[in-house]
Amino acid sequence: MEDLVSYAVAVVVIFAAYKWLSKPAASQTPAAPELGFQPKRVTQDMVSQVQNMFPDVPYDNIQYDLLRTGSVALTCNKILEQGYLPAPPPAYFTLYPTQAPVTPRNANSTQPLPATTPTRHQPTLIERYGLSDTIQNGATTDSLGDSKGKGVGWETTAEKREASLKEKKAKMILAARQKLLQKEKQAATS
């Protein structure tokens, strides 16, 4: 019977010690009363993941929402549903001073990383539809082809329909180009 009592006392002592040791320290929980919720653990990687997906959302808004949710997925869903994240309250800034996001750099490099990666040349509509020769010859939309009688009916073969559509596209592109040039001339004279 004495063994049973000593085991019971040992279990109670171990349980009490575990509860006392696992209790959060006073320095870890001052944010809960000020923010109105118990902040979750947020890493820099979590914030940068959301920042990479939504670069227009401010850093502090992302960090504040992650402190509330603790989940990158929930924060991203909130941005997608609402289109924004609400700004943190003033208490947030006293507990978490504003800091610039950390950008990865090469340890050997002293120059900043380029803002954008070089992209390949995007062809213009003129280049894509092969109209540069037509423009150099001074052709207008009227000189591309006889528009009388064209486009009224449906062409009989697929090749003719395709050629007709290409011609209509070329006319539209050249007409838009002429309108733009006219607007630029008017703006220059004004």
C-alpha cells in the first residue's frame, strides 16, 4: 500500500512540475492583451512567400495577418477574396517595429540585385503580322486591298476565308496606327 501512495505522490509531483515548466513565460505573452488575440509564430519565410505572390500588399499588413492566422494559405485566400489586407492597429507597431523585408543577396556581391530580369523582345503587331514593308511603302488602309465587295459574304474555301481575315486584321492594325499617329500629331501641336 505504501508503494501505491508513493507512486500517486510521484505522479502528482511530476504533473505539477510539467504544468509549471510548460507555462509560457510572462515575456512571451504581452502581445495578447494589446492586440486582442494570441499571436501565432511567424517566420520571415512565411512573410516573404506572401510578399512574392502579392508584391503590392504592404509588408506590415502581411505580417499582422499572419500573426492572426498563422497560415500562409489563409492570408493568401483573404487577399484573393478581399483584394487587400487591413492595416494593423497602432499597438502592432509598438510590439513589432516596422522593418524592411530582407532581400536575398549573393554574399560576394556588393551590387544590388536587378529589379527585373531581362525579358526577350516582344514583337509588335506590325512585326507579328508582317506589315513593316507596307508601312515603309507608305500604304494606308485603303491601299491594302479593294474593300468593296469584300467581307459582305462568306468565302467558299477555308484558304480564302483565312486570307480575308488576315487582310481585315492588317487593315484594323494599320487604321489603329494611323489614329495613334494623328493623336500624337495633335498632342504635339497643342
